[in-house]
Amino acid sequence: MKANRKVLIVTYYWPPSGGAGVQRWLKFSKYLPKFGWKPVVYTPENPYFFLKDKSLLKDVNSEVEVIKRKIWEPYQLAAFLSREKSKKLNTSNLDHKTDKKSLLKQFITYIRANWIIPDPRKYWIGPSVKFLKSLVDKNNINIIVTTGPPHSMHLIGYNLKKLRPGLKWIADFRDPWSKLDFYDSLPITRKTMESHKRLEKLVVDTADVVLATSPSMHQQLEPFDLQKFYCITNGYDPEDFPQITANKKTTNKIKIVHTGLLNSDRNPSNLWEGLKAWINENPEQSEGLSIVCPGNVDMEIENSLSSDPHLGNHFHFPGYIERSDLQLVYHDTDIFLLLVNNTHNSRVNIPGKLFEYIATGKRILAICNEKDDVAKILKNFSNAKVLSYDDSPKKYLDTLTKLTNEKAMESAPSQVKRYSRIQLTKDLASLLNKLETI
């Protein structure tokens, strides 16, 4: 199908940016032309992101028009003052709680938390609105999508909508805004939080559609008309991980894999104790145990696990791995470990890697709360076990014993395919078609 209807997508993250934030709209834009829509992607020319992954460039569909414009961010200033701190501010990944010694770092964190609202990309809003106003007029674009975080992207959509009321606007939330758990580690004042909530309210009230990655996301946003709320989850791309066989096993080794961020909000101490007990009870089997954690890992956690006399020899921390190399990691995995943030808004947190784990058909150990959206999804898959951070080491031991002795059960193809990026993009195209007629 020839893509002749244009949709403008405003996103901060775009290849060669790495990490989780880039995946959603990269994959949507990859498959939207199959359903009659031509994505016009507007993204910064010189973004200040920490993770780079050039292998993602192959996923940029040739039919996608990518427009890049310069952005100024105060991270450059922060980098000059404190290179280490600027990385942490940029990635929002690791623990600010550990940076208490430097007064300069505390000052930078305070400025970031209270003077730059909603986030350091706010200085791109004005120039972008001015440029995009002309772009949508000249190209007959009737629908715009903004995706956050960073939530300053939504303020671009808000200002465009005010200038062009006939423009249909989808505000896509990959994470909450004012209730984002990251803010718990920042010295945010009450006045600052009120500003976040006010801006968030403007966005959800003004957007024609509030789109989210989890069905419970609306509970973590300021109140709005739920008739315009839609959920399209993240998913897996069949082209990324072809021919991974769930039950194929050629050695007696056991490989447990956790990919992505591992920080204090995802540190399951009772699991580590359960692992120690399993190792003690299974000395021969444990000789072939390896626990591999590619991605960003908090240094304190890595040091603690690496130096543990029972666990240290089993853990491996290879750092960030490009998407093109993940297939090899997935192929050799026996059990996937999925850690959901142990925070107040964990219910809406559905890591995108969950769907890739599901697609492999391999065993999954997820640690989250039973009311979380992740737990509800995994109830449909017999190869998954769900425990909570509060479960005892004995329960973890029993679960590990079952997972290491059982073979993965094949899930129904329909259960898996519903999370295919192609099917999810078809759902998005249906939403765009509906919005076009309103």
C-alpha cells in the first residue's frame, strides 16, 4: 500500500540513539507505510543522549521523512561543570542518592529539578513550534504525534494545537509525568511539582488522544476525559529475533539473563539470597550457572554482586550491547529475568523487553506486584513465573528449582502475535484513520 497520508511524529530519541526510549516510534514508523501512512519524523540534530546504537539505523524505513533541527540543552553546561553528573542527569538512569559528597553536584541537581521545567529540552519548544507551524501548512499534515519523556515534546504539540486548532494531536506517554518515580530522587519543591502538574493537565486536556504504553497509565496522569484514552503497548519486531527456539538445549549450562537498567529500584535482594540457597543445594548443576546482565548497572550493585563469595563467579556485566548483538544473547538464554521498578507507580511500568522475552518462548521470572500490568499480561503465558520483591528467599528458591528443571511450554501463537510490532502498528493506523475522520 502506498503511504500518501502524512503523520508528523515529534520525538527526542531517534537513531543513532540507543536504549529503550527510541524503540517505540522507530518501530511504528518502520511499519506505518504498510498501512497507508507516511511518517514525517521531527527530531533534534544534535541531541545529548548517553547511549548510542548505530545498528538501529537499519530500521529507519526509506519511506520515512526525517527532519533534524539543532537543539540547545543545558547538559553542555553541566558537562563542562561535571561530566559524570551530566551523564546521570541525561540518562535518568542511576541513583542520584549516591552523589551527596559534592556541593557542585547537589547544586546542579537542584537547578535541574526546579529551574528547568519540565526538562532540559524545553529550549527546543519555541524554535520547533515556529518551524513546524510552517511545515504542517505546506505539507498538508493533519495529525501530529508527540511522545514523552522528555515531556517537553508534548509542549511542542500543545503550542501547535493552540495555533492550529484543526490539527489532530496524539500525546503519547511512554512513562508518567508528574508521578514519574525518577522525581522521587530529586530535590523537587512543592511549587515545582505544581508546575509539572499544571503543564501535564494542559496537555491531557488539550490533546485529541492520550495514548499510552500500559492500560493503567491514565491512573498516573492528571484527570482527563477517559473517552480519549487509548493503550497500545510496546511489542517485539519479528525481524529482530528470528528463529529463536525455546526448547533447544545443547549443554547442561543454565544461563539467566537480565537486560537493561539495574539500579536500586530494581535490586531484588531476596532473589539473590534464593540464588545462594539454590547454588548450595545444587552444587553440580550450579557449576554451569551464569547470570548475565547487559546494560547499565548501578556500580554499588555490580560491586556487591561481583564480590559476593557465593554469587560473584556466576555474574557477568558486559555493559551496553547493541540491538544487533542481542539476538545472540537471547538465543543462548534459558531464563529471562524481568525486574519492574519497586516504586509507587510500578503498576504502569511495562518494560518493552517483556514482549521480546515473550516472543522467544523461553522461561521468564518476573518480579513485580501482583496488580501490575506486567503480572496481568504474564498470566496468559505458562512459561512465566511472577514473584514480588517481598517474597521470601525460600519462595525464590522453590521457583528457581522449578524453572531450572522444567522445559518451556509453547504459548499459543495468537497470544504472542498480538504483541508483534506489525499488529500493534496496524492498531495505530486504525486509530489514525479514525482520528482523520473526526
